[in-house]
Amino acid sequence: MTEQEPRLADPDAIDTSLRSPTQRSRTFAGILVNTALANITTSYLWFALTFWVYLETRNVIATGVIGGAYMLLIALSSISFGTFVDRYRKLAVMRFAAAFTLVMFVLAGVMFLLTPATSLLDLTLPWFWIFAVIILVGAVVENMRNVALSTIVTILIEPDRRANANGMVGMVQGLAFIVTSVLSGLSVGLLGMGWTVVVAIVLTVLAFAHLLTLRMPEEVRVAATDAHGAFDLRGSIAAVLAISGLFALILFSTFNNFIGGVYMALMDPYGLEMFPVELWGTFFAVGSTGFLVGGALIGKFGLGANPLRTMLIAVVVMGALGAVFTLREWAWLYIAGIWLYLVLIPFVEAAEQTVIQQVVPLHRQGRVFGFAMAFESAAAPITAFLIAPIAQVWIIPYARSAEGAAQLEPLLGEGTSRGIALVFLVAGIIMIAAALLAFLTPVYRRVSASYARAAAEAPSTDGDADASPSR
């Protein structure tokens, strides 16, 4: 760092002496549970929309566009999310996001009720796309809560426990995947899309009501910040560039998002070709328990002395898994590969969050987390938008032709989804190469040294601002 940064805890805005670390941890747990319910609800409706449109149209372009649009909307909105998090109290931001999501889901329910099914499922008409956008916008705004949650970790959790807390955040993400994959498949298969929207509305109401009962007295007022307007792009960039190597950290963490775009477009079609929708949701839930295991491992053991090294090792292993888990059209191989892949995702996410919480001042963290979310989210729609049409028009037909099937059989075996398997193989190899090259860069060494220096200074930096009883 080129200059001494302000304390992570603003002594005029954050007063951690009001409650003990145990009490603060209890509040964090309540916020985490509430975020879990909100994430489950939005993921449940988003997954259901993806399942529903593919089963009704058998069109991977539609699923790719839905998945890519979701990530693109997050990328376009995250700078604003971070700006609002820096400018307003964190719980107020979370409550606004919950209320907005509720309104959008109610609008989606009204539209589904009033629009004939034949018109709603005709992809050449605007009604399906309007319906999808309403749901996606509601789900995207809910992500403002996740930006706020990262800064709440800084406020409520002591520095030496933040990596563990970020692991618990990863477990929340995993829980959302597990529950929603089962619920979404069962809802679409047994209840239909209309009742699925109703369930999402009810769950959103419950999450909003619970959020109104939570209090966080440590945030006496909003920390003094230089954030301006509703979209402080200049301030976000300045906050990132103020810390040497921070942009490179964000770039490193996007590696898993590149292959994530491929999975977003093609993982559900692959699973739905292999299983009925009800079983696919259940099997994906089994694979998604990997999220819980990964988050629990971080919660127990942390990320080691160098979270960035841990991140890149995880990305290398993720690439290897992505390359091999569809080499044969075997159900156990696919589910096991998903499980192992999802074990590693919390390590990548928690490593980035831990470094940012350690080296970035609190009054800038919202914009830094928002910028990181925007930058990383942009990677997935790029690959999703590119790969879905390519797979639909060229790769899948080629793999299913007699000539293509014969050429791919020695490497990928036989099956109806060998084209998708080929895409996964190439994407995984690219991911491995990118992560290995990152180890060789000077900026990797510089970011690692910056984190080690900030971690060594953390006790004296935060000690004066935290007068709460010792653990």
C-alpha cells in the first residue's frame, strides 16, 4: 500500500464496545439465516424458471439467455449496490432490497395469472421475456443484500475470525442451492409454474418480516464516505486502485466465473437429458451439499496464511473437475463432479472476501465488493451468451451426427449429450491453464505480500476501535 489507509472500523460510526463478540456473532447468525431464506427464495424461483422454459421449449438458447441475463444484470447493477451500501446503513439497504424483490415477484404472479399460457411460452412474443425479466430483476436486486453482508462481516466479526465467517457465508449459498434445486424441480413437476411463483411470494414476505426484527447497534451511523450519487463508478475504481494489486485479486477470482458461464448455459440441459425434472432437482441437491462441506471446512480451518494461494489452487482443481466429470455419460460421475466442484467454490469466494475485508477501509468496502461483483459477474454472461448458441447450432448437432459421434467416442464415449461434454472439457482445460499462469505473475507475489503485511498489522489497527471484551 502506498499510503496509510484509514481504520477498517470508523470509531465515530462503529462502536463495537456496545456488545460482546459473542453477542455480535449472534446477530451475525440472525442476519445470515435471514439471508439464507432470501437466497433460497430467489434461487428457487430462478431455478424453476430455467427448468420450466427448457421443459416447455427444449431450447438451450433460452436457458442460456436467462442465465446470462441474470449475471449481466448483476454486473450492470453491482456498482450501484456497492455505492448504496457505502452511503446507507447496512440493515436499511437489506430491508430495501427485500421490499423491492417482494414487489417484483408479486408483479410476476399477476402477469402469469393474466397472460394465456400459449402466449407466455411463445419465445417469439414479448410476454415470456417480460415475465422472465421481472423475475430476474427481483432476484438481482436481492443480491444487494450479499454486498451488505460482506461489510457486516467487517463490522461484527473480529479480524482473526473473518475467514471463518466468510466460510459460513459460503455454507448459506450452498444451502440455497440444495434446497432450491429440490424445491424447484418438485414445484415445476408437481405444482406448475404458477404455484411456484405463489410459494416464492410467501417466502419473500417471511424473510422481509424477519429482517424487520433484527438490530445492529454497532453501526451508530453511516461511516464517513466519499461515495456520490447512485452509481459511483469513479469512486469504485479509485477504491480498488488505491490498494496495490487489488484489481489483480478481483481478476484472479473471475477464473471460476468464466467456466461458470458454461455451466450456467449447459449444466441444466445436460442433467435434464439424463434425468426427469423431479429427479434432476434431487440429484443436483445431493451434488450441492458440496457447498456446505466447503463452507464448513473454511469455517473450521480458515484459508491458511495466504488466501490467494488457496484460491488459485482451488481454481486449478475446479478446472480439472470440469474437464473430466462428463467424459462419460454416467450419472454417478456427473453428480460426484458437481459435488467436488461445489466444495471448492466457497474457497474462491471466501478468499477474495477475506483479503478485501483485511486491506480495504470500511467506508470503501461496499464499492469494492460491488465492483468485484460487477467484474466477476460479467465473465459468466459472456461465456453463456457465446456458448449457448454455438452449442445449440453447431456442437450438439455435430456430436449427435454419425460422423461426429464416431470421432468423439474414443475420448468422450457414447451418449446424447457428447456435444455438451466436449464444451465442458475444453472450458476446464482453459481454466487450468489460466490459474497456473497466474501463479507465475509478479502481481500474485505482490498481493500475497500485501495481505501478509495487513494481517500482521491487524491487531494494532483494530484494537483501538474495538473495546469489547476479549474472547
